[in-house]
Amino acid sequence: MTPKWRDLADKLAERIRSGAYAPGQRLPHIRELVEAGEGSKSTVHAAYKALEAEGLVVSSRGHGTVVRERPPLKRLGIARYDKVRWRDGDEVAFIADRVASGRTYRRGDQTQTVSREPASALVATALGVAEGTEVCARARMVKEDGRPTHTLTSYYRPEQVEGTPLVDPTPGPAGPGGGFRVLYEAGYEIDRMREELRARPATPDEAARLQLPPGEWVVELHRTAYTRDGTAVEFAVGVHAATRFSWTYDFQVPDSAREEAR
């Protein structure tokens, strides 16, 4: 059975995310919620502490509990994969998002587990291997201020990543430049990316892992990275809390007719 404080925290979180409580607005005093029948003083206090831990509100003496004024993280599109960031520099993709959003980051904001598992039909198709072939799975959890923002699991052919930092479960990126730099140094330079996005309701497991309120949606990302010869060297599945990101794509508009005329 869900504790009463958790139910109240989820209810208030939903009001914050829906805009019923706007950024900068003070939440009701604890006694007001008690008088409204939302629970005991300890229940309301615990709910407010949970909202603070999840980064939705800030509390201070004299100002009460106020909805945090924080816009969604910018999730860059094409710009996050610029080779000047990871091949020629030390920046990894999720840090590029934080920089573009004017937000800070710590190495421990990303944790991962690494395992071997049979390729599902989805993974096998993306990597061009037979279903059931053993692949390396690098599953990351990414947080901001202790609050989950998204999960991302990358799949690789074991022979391409064995002995590299991509199979090291130490928290943080896989070294300067991240996973793309690791692949580059192993002889697999990323030349082309394909991303597919779809929004859907979160599963119960996803809602628990991402600390989502009931009814919250997620954006599922499928990303495939190819070398110049068309070899798929990474397939990644990301699950992003929908309200915690804005997605930005800035690109040159193609003109196929002009290219063909050259």
C-alpha cells in the first residue's frame, strides 16, 4: 500500500507539472492542507520534503515552499553529435545538453551497468546480427540534482567494445568524449546517425525508475550510429520523462534536386 505522504506528493507533483501551481508560486501552508483533509501535519511535511528532493520545489524560512522556476532541459538534436565536441574535444552528449540548458552536471549524474545478453529482434535488426546473438548492453541512468531524467541503454557487438571503457561500470561518461570517442579510437568513427522518437504512457516499471506521477508520459528514443561504410556500431534505446525535456533540432534544409543537378 502506498504511504499517504507519497499519494499526496504525487498529487501535488501532478498539479505542478500541469501548471496548476506555476513556477514561483507558493504551495499552501502545511496547516491549510491539514485543514483541507489532505492528511496529518507529518504526512504533509513528508510530501513537501519528497517534492523538494525531486527538484520540484524549494523551501526556505519566511517564504514557505515554492515551485522551482526551472525550464525543461534542452535535449539537443543534431548539434549534440558534432564531432568537434567528442572527437576533437572532451564533451559527451548529455553534458552538451546540460551546457545548452545553462545547467550544471556531475560525473555521478550518470551511472551504468554493463552486461551480456541475447539480442532481441529490435536490437538484432538494428545491429545487423541474428536474433539471439550475444550483445553487450550498457544501461545508463541519468539524473539531475538526484532526480532521474532518463534512461539510455546502448547495445554493441562485443568484439567491437571488449576491453574498452564502454564495458566499465564506473559512474560517469566512458572517458573524455564519451562512448563515441571510445568507438573512434577503436577504429569505428561515427559518420551517420538515425533517431526515431515516439511518445507513450510510461510502464509501471518506468514510472517507478524515473519517479513519475501516475499518468505521466515518456518519450522513447531509438538511436542507431553508423560508420561511413554503413556498419551499425551502436543501437540505443532511451526513455525520457516527457515533461523534463524540450527537443531541439537545427539543421540545413536538404535540396536533393540541386544536389542531383551538380
